[in-house]
Amino acid sequence: MTVLLAGCGDLGTEAGLRFAALGQRVVGWRRSPAKLPAAIEGVAADLGSTNLPAVPADTTAVVIVVAADAPTEEAYRAAYVRGVANVLDALERDQVEPERIIFVSSTAVYGDAGGGWVDEATEPNPAGFSGRLLLEAEDLLHARLAGTGTTATALRLGGIYGPGRTRLIDQVKSGSAVIPEDVRYTNRIHRDDAAAAIVHLATMADVPAPAYIGVDNEPADLGTVLRFVAAELGRPSPPVGDAGPARGGNKRCRNELLRSTGFAFTFPTFREGYTDVVAGNGVRHP
């Protein structure tokens, strides 16, 4: 049995290593396959191309985990909407029908909820092009696979942090961090937990649901997180002031559906996660 990673950057590589540790054959598509570790069979591929490589005939799971080249609408459309379409076209071309396809999406599909709670039953309401195009890619995936033998699942991840993903830490270190004057809820997940969730949904015995929210157990006020990071670094607490617009909207995401499948977090809150990152544990994959 083979797992195909359509897109294999930092998150995809971490997931691939975990699939390989379970004894799965792992094939990773990316533009620079030579950078992949030996446990992943790298194949040169550009998901924006309609001429993708051959899909292994025994592929049982496909994970689409891509990143846009730039924070623009065209880059997001190319990466997510056209990327999903091209992967599905390649599967049809090669007459491969995997049991599951996991598409890594984002909680950006929910937009802003004014600090309120959202879950998988909440109607998506994206505020910007990123959430809108991710939702379009989700809808495309489900529409194309309806009535087939393949289960489609969107994993809507919160803000990913971890080794080499240290934006808040860097802001505190540089003195540029600002605590918002208002309560601003944020939702995040450690890179390792995000990778573990991908593997869990692709391999669990029960058939996965159409969508899961992938965030840790505690939506947290940004000011609380910044104060904690500062304390871990031995730095003074950042000042309170105008922090600019909220990244990802002000909302609290529930993860109960994911946890109900038996998934358990290694880093259940930002406290365990940022303590681990500040300690210098883990590596970011090239």
C-alpha cells in the first residue's frame, strides 16, 4: 500500500516520515524532491501543472498539502483550486481510486466570528480570498468524489507553529510584538500535531467525516500567548497598543470532532507547544 503526498514541504514531510514509521510506502510529489529524506520516495512534480507524474497503482491514501507561492489571489487559486483539480485529474487518468483523500485546508474558511465559537457545523463565511479559495477547493474535492469509492476529508488547520515557525517568538525577541487592546482569540496547532492528525485521519479504522477542525484544545487570547512567550524567553511583556487587523479573524474553534475519533494532542495548548519550541526541539524540514 502506498501513501501519496501531493505537496511535500515541511508539514507534508513530517507527515510522510510518520506514515513511513508505520510501514507505509510513501511517495512525495514536490518541485525539489532531492530535499526529501530517504524514507520518502521523492518525485519531481508541480501541482499547478496538468502533466503530473504517474500515480502508483496501489495508492490507498492521497494527502494534498500545498502552500501558495505568494499571498495573492492568483497564487492561492493556482496552489489550491487548480492543484486539487490536477491531482484528481491524474488519479482519473491513471484509473487509481484511493480509499481516502485528505485535503489540508484552513480555519480561514470561517472568517471572523466576533470572538464566538465555530465548529464543523458552522456555515463557512470566509472574509478574504484565502478562505474563499480554500473553501472552493474543498467544494471541488467533494463534488468530484461524490458517488465514488473515495472518501474526501478537509482538515481545517489553525495557525501552524513549531520548529522554524517562530513568528511570535521572533516578534517578542525583536521588540515588535504588540498586545492588542481588545481580547483577540487565536487558534493554533503545533506542526507535529498537525502531521499526526493527517496520519490519523488517513489510517483510522472509521471512515472520516467530510471536514475536521485541526486546532489545539485552547483557543487563546493573543495577549495571553504573547505574555507567555515573553516569560519563557525571559523578556519583558510586550506593550499594549494598536496591533493592527486580526490574522485569521477573531474566533474560537472547537476540536471536539477530531478528538472524538481518538486523536490525542502531544501539545494540547500553546503552553506545551511554545515551551518545546523555545527549548529548540525539532527541526523544520527543507
